[in-house]
Amino acid sequence: MKAKGGAAGGERRPVLSRTILLLCACSFGLGMLFTDRFGAMPDLKSPVVAQRRRQEEELQVVSEDFVAKTKPSDDRDVMGEVAKTHEAIQYLDKSIATLQMELAARRSRHELLESADGVRQERKKAFVVIGINTAFSSKKRRDSVRETWMPQGEKLKKLEEEKGVVIRFMIGHSPASNSALDQAIDVEDAIHHDFLRLDHVEGYHKLSAKTKTFFSTAVASWDADFYVKVDDDVHVNLGMLLTTLGRHKLKPRVYIGCMKSGPVLSDNSKYHEPEFWKFGEDGNKYFRHATGQIYAISKDLATYISVNKPLLHKFANEDVSLGAWFIGLDVEHIDDRDMCCGTPPGQFLSVVIIYTMHVSEDLALTFHFWNGFDISDCEWKAQAGNACVASFDWRCSGVCNPVERLKDVHMRCGEGDEAIWSASF
């Protein structure tokens, strides 16, 4: 019995020990848990807690202030800044273009011409150089111009020396060197001394190239304020031309003429434009440009053409080409309708005169009288003392039948032979 009881007591001791260890572990764990959860709460009035709370509040204020300062501006402010930036860029672009043209003009102004013997000569000073576009077959037209609005001989020389007005017929050469056509011009020039010979092969479809060559040649020979191109079938009042140019003398880059904009012709007509596709869809019009019968450009623009001659693109029509060369520049376009007046006989104007006669209180008779007369644009302006600068017929792109009619136009629309000498510019 003893042995049995002893055995039973020995087995209970290890079980009891394990139970006690387990209870201790559980008590320790529960103690740790309840100590963390229900431990003593910190004193809210203690200096440490108060300082920490102030730091957190200060941090929040700084954070809110930073967000307020970095908040994007109102949409209107943003658009305003964008607009100002765009205007500044445009101003800089114009300033750069202006400086480039002025630099080229100044460089050309100080250039010296070198002759064949190596002697360097300065360009002649002038107020205006007028180039009259002509052809080999237009001798009768040239004679008509000489007999009307263009001074001859000593008067032409005096005009150049005293007024600074240079007038020349501009012409190139024939494809064959020293041909009969060239020799005929040599003979004519020996008589009148009024030609400017160009390094250019003559041809109707080469007017754009001829225009570039004229301005380059004129700029190389004369340091003028203005350069004018006019056709040999146009009537010009030189005094009015000088007065008009004088009004714009202080402007650096002016382009003066009768501004127009016509349709771009893609068919095979007289003014067909092979590069019509560059101007947009069918039915589009050219940009505004001066009509080719007569126009004037200032010194800086003529110099610009001379310097950039190899780069300037030539369209089929000479007046369109000139307008294209200036379209992207800071140039003042001046539309002067006195440079494209109509010529006689003009339009038929009908004047109606109404006269009423009272026969009695109940009867009144009314009479109508018609009076008709012919008068042209240039003629009535000349009669009013305000002659046109230039006159021609739009339907003929010049004076119709100029050899026969230019004298009549000069008589009816001219300013008088002495106007050129009294012109103030």
C-alpha cells in the first residue's frame, strides 16, 4: 500500500509544478497588459505636455501659411501673365528685325564703290531715285514721257543737282551680247543721257528679277531717301510726288502706293500665278500690296532688298513679289489713292436741275433739265488745285494708247512745268 501511495504522490508533484508555472506566466502577461492600458494618464497641466502642444500648434500654423503662399494664382492672373509674356516676345521679335534692317542699312550707307582702277568713291546723295521701267520696243513710249512730265537735257541735270531728284529709264540687256537691240539703246542714251543699265536679261516674265536688280543697282549708285519704280505708260506729276514723299521722310521703313488685293489666278490667264497653291485654297486673295504701275519705298527697304537679293523669292507678278518681301517686316504700308487716279475721258456725269414754277395756288409746273459732261479723276483734281501724283487706266494697267494719249493727259491733268521747282519737301 505504501508503495502504491508513494507512486501516486510522485506523479502529482510535476503536474502541480507545471500548473504553478503556467499560472505565474498568465499573471505576468495580464499584469503587463493592464499596466499599459490602464496606466496612469499624463497630467495635462504639466509643463512637458503644454510645451509639446504649443509646438504642434506652431507647426500647424506654419504649414497652413506655407500652403497659402504656394497656392496657385487666380486663373485671370495666370492669363494676364501669359499675355504679358506673349507681348514681350512679339516686341523682342520686332526689335530684332528692326535692328537687323538698320544694321544692313548702316552697313550699306558706309559702303564705298570700287571702280575698275581700284579707286574707291562714295555714293552720290539724292532725295529720290525714280526708275522708269521700259523695254527695247518702247522707244515711242519713252519719247512721249520725255515730251510730257520728264525734264530733258540741262533741266534733267539741274533737277538732279539742285533738287536731288534722279530720273532714269531702267533697262537690262538682250540675251545675245551686244545685239542690235543693245546698240539701239546705246545710241539713244548717247543722245538723252537718261538710262540706267541693269545687269539683267530683259523679258516680260522676269519683272520680279528686274525689280530686285534695279533697287540693288540704284542703292549701289545713289544714297537716296526714297526709291521709286514707275512704268513708262503712266503719267506722273513730279512736284506732287516730291511733296508726298516729303511728308514721310522721317519714317524709317515706308512702302507707299495704291494698295490692292486681287484673286490668286490659277488658270492660264495674263496674270497667272504658277505657285497659286502657296496662297491657300481656290478663291483666296493676295495679301495687300501696292499696284505695280508706281510705288515708292524708303532707303532701309531698298537696302534690305539689295542685301538679301539672293534670298528673296520671285512670284510671277512683280508687285506681288515686292509685297511678299515686306510682309514679314516691320513696315508701314501707306495707301495713297492719289497715286492711281483715272485719266480722261473719265465717266459721264449727269446733273439734274429741277425748277418749279407756281402758276396759281392750285397749279404748279415743274421742269427738269439734264446736263452731262465728261471729267476724269485726275482732271477735276487738277482743276481744284490738288493734282494727282500719278494717273493711268486700270483696264489697261497704264494709260491706254500712251503714245497717242499721254500728251492729252498731261495737258488736262498736269500740275504745270514749274511745280517741280517750287515743290517743298
